[in-house]
Amino acid sequence: MVVTPDEDDPFITPEELSTEAIPVAEPRPKKRFSFLNLAAAAFGTFLSLAFGLWADSVIRDLFTRADWLGWAAMITLGIGLLAVAVMVGREILGMMRLTGVQTLKAEAEEAAATRQSGKARSVVAKLTKLLSHRPETAKGRAALEATKDEIIDGPQFMELAERELLAPLDRKARGLILNASKRVSIVTAVSPRAIVDLAYVLFEVSRLIRAMADLYGGRPGTIGLLKLMRDVVAHLAVTGSIAVGDGLAQQVLGHGLASKLSSRLGEGVINGMLTARIGIAAMDLCRPLPFKALKRPGIGDFMSDIASAGGRKDTV
């Protein structure tokens, strides 16, 4: 039996032979024992007990004054505890959804590497379930259902699922990134204070990251959003995309935009480009499948639109 090398196999595309992969979020190693976590748990338990004793004392005092005051205090406390339980439950569900997306991405990488049909079909089934609430994927889900028995190769089936299910969401994600970048570019170009620039950029970035997670099925809570923002910054650092100075300036010069922009407007364009980079990193993390069949967007895809938005504002 003669084994054909991958580079000579006519059925393997050049993209599949490429060893340059887009960095994805890797599962974190198990946390070691920490005295900080132990202290936080101990003090949290102590404060919970203290709150319980204080609440019991208040309710008893109210009952001694009047029964209706005691019952009113108990009902109020119960409503408050129920609201806290709902909020905690939502945060836990949000964290579970984010973890599920990253787990699905890792399973997709493994299925593509092993080229096993069973694993690939399991990944596609989970992806379809994850995005079943998105109306943009209705046509793609119908197409996959109609062709699932006709495709044998697992990785090819995942690529078809990526095109059918994620292509419309990717287009919407590009729109989210572009619109947020335009707003940041315009607002920071006309803003009189640096603190206003910083506050608005943080507002737009947090809103963009949340919208990106919602788009791809993550739907994080407040704690999940903070964790996702931390992961986005870490992703930028890993991929080398967090450079704000020379890299962005060279891209502006390379597109011939520097001569057309005033200094303040140029600062707005650079802030818009940084927002676009953060949006692309959020797209990398929130997308349930790595980019294989579809092209990953780059900062150059948004350059001209961001600059034109700033230019229109400058003419006004």
C-alpha cells in the first residue's frame, strides 16, 4: 500500500495544508490552590452569616412592634433574595453559554484534525442547536438538513455548515464592527476632552463585545461580559494586534489617508481602527467555529469606510 503525501493529494485544498492557524481561545489550565480565594470564601461566608443574624434580629423586632410589620419585612426580604437568585442564575447561565461556545470551537478543531465524520457531524449538530434561535440561520439549517445524508467527508460537512450558518452572521458581525468603529471615529474626532474619548471608546467597545457574543449565541451576563473583555484583550496581546502606535500609523500611510486628514480627525480614525481590531478579536473569540471555509476579516476591510466616515464629518 502506497500512502500519498498530503501535499500531493488532489483532494486536499491548499487552505487545509496551511499551518498558519488563526489563534483561538485555548482552555485555561486548572486553577491552583489560592489563599486569596480561600480568604474570599471565608469572609463571604462570614458576611452571609452576619447578614442572616441581622435580618433575623430586624424581623423579630418588627414582629414585637406589630405583626404586619414583621410579615412585610419577611415578604420584602424574600423578594430581594429571589431577585438576587435570578441574577446569579442568569450570570451562571451566561458563563455556561460562553464556555459552551469555546468548547464547541475546540471540538471543531479536533474534528478537523482527526477528519472523523462522526465528530464533525456532532459538532454541526451542536452548532445548529446553538444558533437555532437566530432567524438568519433558518435557510442554512434547512440546507444542512436536506444535504446531511449526501455528504460523507466530515470536515467538508463542517465547512458547509460554516458557509450556511455562519456566513449571514459574519456579515452582520462586520456591520457591527464597522458601525461601532465609525461612531468612535466621529465622536473622538470632535470630542474636546481626552477623558470623554476614553469613556466613549470603553462604552462602544463593551457594547460591541456584548453584541458580538449575543450574535453568535453566547449572551453573557455582566460578569461574563467582563471575563470576555479580559479574554479579548489577552487575544489581542497574543496575536500582536494591540499595537496602537507605529502599526496603525503605517496602515494609515499605506492607504494614502494621512495627507487627507487633519491631526484631530486622524486621531479619530486611529481610534476607529483600534475599535475595529477589538471587534475582530471579539469575533474570533465569540465565533463558535474557527475560520476555515470563510475568510477572516482584517483591519484593511474597514479602513476606507472608517476614513470616509471621518472625512464626511470633517467636511460638515
